[in-house]
Amino acid sequence: MEDELEHDPRITPEMLEVCACPVDWNSQLGMERNFTSALGALKGDWVKRIAETGVSHQEAEVVAWAIIDHWSDPSDDELPQLIANIRLRRDAAVAVYMKKVGRLAGIKFLRPSEHGKHYSVKVRNTRSADAPSIFFRDLESETIATTFWQWFDDMFLLDPDSREPWHLPDGQTFLRPVAALWNRFEEDHQLRIALDTAAPIGERAGESLRHVVIDIHIDTRTAHAYPVSESEAQSIMGALPVRVIKSREYR
């Protein structure tokens, strides 16, 4: 049954072009990686932007059907008009999307040696309390990028509704921790996330460190990483858990 839905003849190349997310996240994250939750969250936000700019909720349902789940069953009679509506308002949806979570596309993850502060033999031999933390090895850019997207995939594994605000009876809006984090990815110009690599990955003034911060600068399209203590990692994540992201590529 699933294979039949995957090849629904109504989902034509032209329809896919009209409905496609403006960012090719499969390429960004790597087709060989199984980042199902991350892809679902990123493409789901595109569906949300279609819903905001569309004539009705049906346009968003068609986009979700075409690029995510294929489980909806739009009417053949209504489909041409719905596609025409999506095409007419696509540019407006793209503009909003690229100002929100679409900003994560094309981020360059700098190697420690490229950033310059957290990989240095000179610093490694320093025992000063003011010394910056350093990595044991000069991690590849791809390793840092993959680590980030693994964390992203794990963090947003929860129900999509957890990323939405609660609207309280008194008119106020409450953001749950996951929703507040998602909002930062959509709004902030700089944000940091922290994770646990489960094994020593660096040091500071002789203290072994296994936690890592990834510091993302949206405006410059760059991100860099550095080792931190467990308490620093938890302080950065606040009410959210510090996820364990293991990889042989750290060693």
C-alpha cells in the first residue's frame, strides 16, 4: 500500500516543483543520514508557511500530501485550482520561510583550526584558569555539521504540536521549552546549543571535557564549536535536556 501511495500518479513533477520546500534539506543534511525528525520539522514549517499565505487550509494539505506523507486524498476536481493557488502565493510563503527556519540553510560549520580559538598547542600547554577550552583534535567541518543535525533531529523528535505556542484563556501566549527553542531558530541572530559527546573530547586548564557547544551566527552564515563543562552545557540548555550525541568521528 505504501509503495502505491509513494507513486501516486497525481503527484506530477510539475506539482512537486510548485509544492517543493524552497530549501533542499535532503541535500543539506545528507541523503545518507537518517534525519527523519529533522526533515519532518523543517518541511513541516514550510507547510505552515503555505497555510499562513494560502486561500484555505487545503493548500497546506496538498503540499503536505505532495512532499511529506502522501496520506491525504485531495479531490481530483479541486486539485488544479489548489495548485494554481499555491503557485500564485508561493513567493510570499518562500519569503517568510527564508526569514524563519530557512535561515539555517547553507550554514558553514568551521573547523576548530579555522575559528582559531579552540584548537592550539600553545593553549593546550596552558594551565591558566582564563585559558579557553580546546579540542583534542581538529574536527572536520562535516563532523560538526553532522553532530548538529543529529542533535536537531533528536531534539525535535517530539510531536510537532510541542513546537507550537499555547494560547491561554486570558489572551497570553506561553511557549513550552521546545517551542521556545524552535522560536529561537526562527528569530535569533545568534544562538548556542549544547550536547554531551559521552567521552572526553577536549580540555580546559587540564580539566577533561566531554560536552560541546555549537555557536551559530545567522548573519555571517557560520557556526563554530567548543568544549565546555557539564554545568555550562546545562546552563545553556536551561529547562531542556542535554542530549547525548555519540560519534566515532570525534576520536
